[in-house]
Amino acid sequence: MKNKILNLLKESDDFLSGEKISEVFGVTRAAIWKYINSLKEDGYEIESISRKGYRLLSSPDILTYEEIKDKLKTEFVGRKVYYYDSIDSTNKMAKDIAHNEKEGVIVVAEEQLEGRGRLGRHWESPKKKGIYFSIILKPQVPPMKVAKLTLLGAAAVYQALDEIGINSQIKWPNDIVVNGKKVCGILTEMSSELNMINHVVMGIGVNVNLEENDILEDLQHKATSLKIESKGKVDRKKLLAAILNKFENLYILFKDGGETSQAIEICRENSAVIDKEVQVFSGSSKRVGKALDINEEGELLVEFDGKIETVFSGEISIRGIDGYI
Amino acid sequence: MKNKILNLLKESDDFLSGEKISEVFGVTRAAIWKYINSLKEDGYEIESISRKGYRLLSSPDILTYEEIKDKLKTEFVGRKVYYYDSIDSTNKMAKDIAHNEKEGVIVVAEEQLEGRGRLGRHWESPKKKGIYFSIILKPQVPPMKVAKLTLLGAAAVYQALDEIGINSQIKWPNDIVVNGKKVCGILTEMSSELNMINHVVMGIGVNVNLEENDILEDLQHKATSLKIESKGKVDRKKLLAAILNKFENLYILFKDGGETSQAIEICRENSAVIDKEVQVFSGSSKRVGKALDINEEGELLVEFDGKIETVFSGEISIRGIDGYI
């Protein structure tokens, strides 16, 4: 009911009387008054003038379904949203509910208390300054093809940033960088049998409106935010919806047969890695080579001492001006 | 306390007086009487004679830690047991608790209400007639090597059956057959990041003391039980402990580097598949070929029209006398 009243207020340019709202939904005016107060608590600015009624002045900067749905063009991605003001980790929650949910369902949180990056690393998620969400997916492809899904996510974030006027690059396989510094990371996790995927959870974290002092000092040489780089606040709702829109387009091609050529093309053309000197880590070993290309399997081709090898999912760092990032 | 009293009774050949037990553990004789009754409810046959005390006559056929521990030679596999009289599925429970448990922890149930085989198929689990359990594992190997773990499980079951005098064969990759009919299936599930395993859950179901009428009629041409084939009841406790013992030996070699040569050798030498005509299913396609060998990667080598291909994790059926099984 609260969302219904919110939608009515959003659709109306002028004041809406309590009587009118009461008529439309068949609830008492006292109940309406309660819902309006609850909306105000959520951050909605609602003017109420006796005899005239209620008018929505502004909506808060929150990533609920109500706030992004007008911008969504998707069929199923993001059409059901689990929204949390604060959570331990969106990936953790998504994994917990994945068994009973359809693909495309997302878990969004304004803050993660135990946000995680790859290999169990901490991911800083300050409140309402970033976008932190996880998508539940159930593609009909062999488990071995799942590595490619991360590239779909990376390509979608690249395209979404492009749409809002921010030029970025993709640091294969799971980071997005702006001006050489990380603004987004992707953590793909999978539950599978030997030859069948149960579900995939793809977590995406974007540093949107973080200030410099929101970024740990010893990470400042390699991490940044969209606000810092574009010198202005970025609309989180628009960006989240854009990522979901772009992702669904790419995912529809992938979900039944594993088609990824479009996503890989985007990752290749906007790569932060290709033609760069890279360090490739696997386990405790580290080797230096030159990244040449991303092949059709989504693997990175790296030249080591004149010999070309494919890197499947190792971790890499790129040689920057100030050393490897 | 109940288990402590049980252990004391087990260690004692003669009657133990309530006074004595009370002295050892510092609890009242009334409390002891309650614990004894609870043990009786669990199926322990305990004789009690006034002035003499309590004596354990027999233990029930249940797969609790108390009943298998004397037979365990393992360091960590099976050293913590979640035991259920009835459960939906041991794999499901193991996946739910895996995050917070160490590797080697097992979930055992006397009955599964929603037991599953591969690809979501039903696995019939009649009460106390089979062994149904799942092992939580956290190997430090790349996710791609996990397929081999199923072969470790298969090899361990083969060895355990051999130890109790039952000759079986391994139907690559996840079934054990006796006289050409299935007696055991393995369902390996994994939760992973791109290049790191979160955890693996390996579920093993063995048809131990099922009678012919416990097996669905339309499965009787391809499924059987150890009791049916060996013409006698099999000690479930002994068999479960043997599987865990054998499995740990093979797993210790695997867990840090992925070493599997011993397990693959067992699967190869006792294969129900090698040199047989097989149907290989992948998706909706079906091809007929001849199984030649299992390679070092644990893949099946199959000859189709003179060309040798490796089969990674497709499903196969073997040509038997009465058609494919």
C-alpha cells in the first residue's frame, strides 16, 4: 500500500487530497497519514497542506525498486529487488535465496558491513556512496563457461558508464578502471554440479560518489570513484538501471548457449590491459609478460619471453607510471 | 553426558552400578536413570538389574558418531558428524552449513525425504537400509579440478566394498555397480569463485540392505543392493567407516595440489566402462562409441567412428546384455 501511495504521488503533479487517495485505495485517511509518515521516514520529502492534501517534493537517493523501475527497460533482470539499508554482503544474501528465486532477481544494499572482493578480500562499501548489488542467474551452460559471465558484467558496466558520459576501461577479467584507477569490481560465484549450474551470483560494486577521504589512503594510488574522476555527483539510480539494462541485453544472448562475442568485443576494444606489461599471479608464483588479446573463450593471451600463453583466471596487475596497479 | 555414559557402558563387560556411574560423572542416580532411558529409546538394549546395575546388551543399527568412531582411522574426515534420523537431503544440509564448518565434517541421515542424484533426479533413500551422507571439503585446487574429486569418492567406495569382501566396478564418473547393477551414486556439488573453491559437498548414497521390493520395479534392471547381490546383510557402520577411511587416504594426496593418480588407477583397473560400447549423452544429443581409457585428467577417452575424443563430464550408459544400462 505504501508503494501504491508513493506511485500515485509520483504520477501526480499537483496536490492529492487524503480524501482522493482514500477513495482510490479504499483505506482510511488515518491509515494514509501513517503511510505518508513512513514515506517521510524513508527520505521522501512530502508537503502536506490542509484542505489541499499531499504533494511529493523530492525522492531520496535510495536504490529501491520504486526508485529505479521507471528507468528499467529489462524484462527480468532487476524486476524483483531485495533492498537493504544495510547488510553483511549482497552476494551472501543472494546465495542464500538463490535456490528459491528466479534468475534476474537482485539484492541491493546501501551499505555492506562485510563486502567482499575476490579471494575473500574486503570491499569497502560506505553508505549510499556506491552501488552494491548482486544478480541471481541460472544460465543453461556448462559450469566451465561461467568465467565468461564476469566479462558480460564488465562489458555492461562499461556500456552503462559510457551512457552517462564517463569513459572507462575494462581491466580483464573483473575490474573497471577510470583514468587508470579502479572504480568497480565484480565477484562471480557459482554453485554447480559437475556438468550443471545450480545458480550463479554476480556481485557488482561501484565506487560512485565516494570522496577522496572515503578511500583508504594506501589504496588511493589504485582506487578512485566516479565522482572524483568526473568532478561531479553521479545519479546512482540512473547508473544502476543502466547497468541492469545493458547486462540483460548481453545476458539474453548468453543464457542458453553461452554466446559472448559481443561482450568480449567490448572488453577487447576498451581493455586497460591489452598491449600493456602485466604481472600474472597464480598461487605464489608471479610472472611478467605482455598482454596481447582476449580470445573467444574470454581468456587473456599473454606473451612470456616470446611464447604466447592463455591465462584463464589468474590475477593480473598492469604496469602503470607509478608501478604496477 | 548421554554419550559419556554410553561409552562407559561400551567399555565395560560386566554390570555397572548406578552408584559407580554417578561417582565417575558426578551426576545423580536419577539423572543417570533418565539418560539410560533415553539410550533405550535410541535403540540401545540395556539390561538393568537392581543391586547390580546396567549392562549394554546390544547397540542399534544407526550411523551416529558413537557407533562408527571405533572403526574410524581418519584424522579429520568424519570426526564431526551431523546425524539425522530423517532429513530432506544430506547434500542440502551440508551446503547450508559448509561456510561455517571445517572440511571433513559429514552429514549423515538414516532417511532422505528429498534425496537427489545428478541433474536433480530423485534418489530413493529408504530408512536405515542404505548409507546416505555428505562430506564437506575445502581443497586448495582450482575449481576446474573438482571433477576429479568424484573419482576419489568412487575409488574410496570401491576399496571399502573390497575390504568387506564385495567385488564392485566403477561406472565412470560417479556410480558403483555390482554385477552390472548400480549400488552407489555420488553427487558432487561445488560453490566457487572464478579461481577459488569456497567449498565442495560430496554426497554418497549406497544401497546397502535394501530388499528387492525396496527398489522401484522399473529400476530393477539397473539398480540393486549389496544385500541382494551378496546374499546377506551388510554391516552399515563398518562400511561407512571404511568409506571414510579410504576416502581420507586418497583425499590427503589431493587436497593441496590435486594429486589423483592413485584414485584414477583404481577407477581404471576396476572400470565397468572401459572396453565397453557406451552411449554418451550431452544435452539432447546422443552418440555411441567405445570407451577406451580414463586419462590422467580423469576424463573418459571414447572412440567415435575411429576418432578418439575425451568426454569431460557427460553422462554415459553402458551396453549390457539386455540393452543399455
